[in-house]
Amino acid sequence: MSLLPVFDLGLAVLVLAVAGWTIAARELFSSVVGYVAYGLLLAIVWVRLYAPDVALTEAAIGSGVTGVLLVTSGARLRRAGEGEAVAPGLSQRALAASLAVLVAAALAAVVLLLPEPPPTLAPEARERLAATGLGNPVTAVLIAYRSFDTMLEKVVLLLAVVGVWSVAPDRFWGGAPAPLGRARPQGALLFLDQALVPLGILVGIHIFWVGADEPGGAFQGGAILAAMWMIVMIARLTGPPRIGARWLRLALIAGPAVFPAAGIAGLGMAGNFFAYPAGFAKPIILFIEAFMVLTIAVTLPMLVAGPPRGSPEP
Amino acid sequence: MSAATLAGLVGAALVGLGLYGLIVNPQPLRKILAFNLIGSGVFLIFGIVARRGASAGFPFDPVPQAMVITGIVVAFAASALGVALILRLHEETGAITLDLDASTRPPGEGARDT
């Protein structure tokens, strides 16, 4: 136990150093690589805060999928020539630095002066946990206590997809996004796909399934499935689908549609919007989560693939 | 100092670092990256609120943790939308900068790919 404070301090220094590197690095690519490493380190910090669910999400989405997004978009920009952006002068940098230090100091003061005793909703969450049939309180908050938030978050994801698609020129509407990987598939990438993807799909479904009782859940499992689809696309084993494809549209709206449907069903069966009838809470929660997994697994790669770039004809 | 307080101070420093990068880095993609640093710093501060709220046998308060998970997903969606806007801006003007003077200049040769 006596080594833990040293570990924490070392981890904190490492996180800050890597974060500083992502800001200071000259090249976009090295900066993004730094960001991915930073996300993984941050996941360890989350584990130290007793938040394995957040750690999984941070590692999968905050670090992994965001990293892929920035690498592919950086490559698309570089293919078209480097930008001629001008860095600000020394006085502007000094001003920005002092503003940043001021904000950080104010936040640090807030952290040190947090109220005592700390406010908490944990007793309420514990009290009702048995009624949901779940063992993981974070999943219970996401799908039962605050299901409205989670439903709206699904809608935000859908709106983001609509937003990304809508910046495409009119003539490409309904077509497929540009391919993610290089033109010629590489042997190592193909081997990785063959070895990793079947296993990854199993792991993704497992993480979703155990999320009811253990760390994990729909977000984390869906993000792993999304990653599997993305590495298949990066190896060019398959291209991004046409955005007009019916199955794609159905998969994208499955989560946001099933959620309010379950809410309205609750109105009929248990007398309140989003109320789950006693004894059936867990099956209903898993049913909603299954559609959420599908939607997340499809939405994240479509957000990374970007707006359509091909002809709408199949 | 407890691990939670240390993590909170790291969060505060991350917000500062991200803010500096957001202002100083001229490339829009780097700005999005810096913005994500700010976001993760805010999540971390919220994370220590969750850790401090440990009671009723849980080592954490599950409500802030669930909100952080939602937040990470929404932050990614916002980043993806921002990236799409930057790529489109570049396609239209040939520039990869948010500098208004630079984007009204005629684009360099070969920069326009549509």
C-alpha cells in the first residue's frame, strides 16, 4: 500500500507530460499519437478513482476512436497539401499562458475547497438497485434512474451523424464516405484483421453483457464493436456503406427509437414514462441496451468516415 | 494528499494546458485536440466529485460517473462534427486555417481538390 502514493504521483506527472507533448508537438501526427497515449494513461487514473466503467469508455472512445478520427482526417488534409497557418507572436503566447494559468489555478482552488461532507446520491442509488435487477450501479444510473439523459445522448449522436453528412456537396448525397485506409491492403493489417476481429466481436458482446453486473455496458461494448468494424474498413476488406442504405439508416435510429418506445410502454404498463414494471426491469433494460450497442457500433464508424464522397448510385 | 485530490489538480492543470493549446495552436485540428484536453480535465474534476461521494458501500457516487460516460461520448460526437466542418472548409477555400485574412487569399496551386 505504501507504494501507491508514489505511483499516483508518477502517473500524474506522466499524464501532464504527455498532455503537454500533444500541445507542444510540431507535427499533427505525433501530437495525435501523444493524445492516444494520454487517453490510455488517463484510463489508469480513472481506475485509481474507482471508476472502471469510465476508464473503459475513456480508453475506447476518448483515446481510441478520437485518435482514429484525428489520424484519418489529418491524413486527408495532408494529402491536399500542408496548411500555411501562422503561429501567434510571443506577447500573444504570454497572454494565453497567463490566462491558462489563471483558469487552472481557479479550478485547483475549487478542487481543494470542495464542500465537506461531500454531497452524494450513492445511498439513493443503493436503495433502488435491487428493484432494477442490476448489479452495476453505473449501468443502473444510465439506463434506469437517468434514462432520459441517455436517450437524449443517443439523439445527440444521431444529430452529429446528420450534421457530418450534411456538409457534403449535394451531388454526393446518398453516396458512400471516402475509404478510410490506404489504397493497397497491407499483409500485416490483413493478418491483424483475421486474428483480432472475431475475438474483438466476442469481447465487445461480452463487455455489453456483463455490464449489467460488472464494469462494462452498452457504450463500452458498442465502442469495441465499432473499433472492429473500423479496422476492417482500414484494411480495405470492406468500404464504408452508402449513407442512403436502408439497413444503415435503420441501425442508426434503432437506439434512439427503441428508447422512447420503451418509455411509452412504461407509461402503459407501470403508469409512468420510463417506469419499468416490477420484476421485468432487467430484461427491458437489456433489450434497450442491445439496440443501443447496435446504434453505437454503427454511429461511431460513420462519424469517423465523414461525409459522403462517392456517387449515390449503388 | 489523497489520490482523488491529486487527480483533481491534474484535471485543473489539463484544463489550463488545453486552453493554452486552443488559443495558441493555429491549426484547427490541433485546436480540436486541445479542446478534448479541456474536456478530459473537466471530466476528471467531476470524477473526483464522484470519488468523494463514496458512501452506502460504494467506493464512488455512480451518478457523476454515469454523466461522465455520457459526456465522453458527446465530446466525441462534437469532435467528429468539428472535423467534418474543417475538411469541408478546406475543400471550399483550400485553406486549413481559421484565420479570416488567410482564407480570403487565393488558394495555393494544387490545394483545391474538387
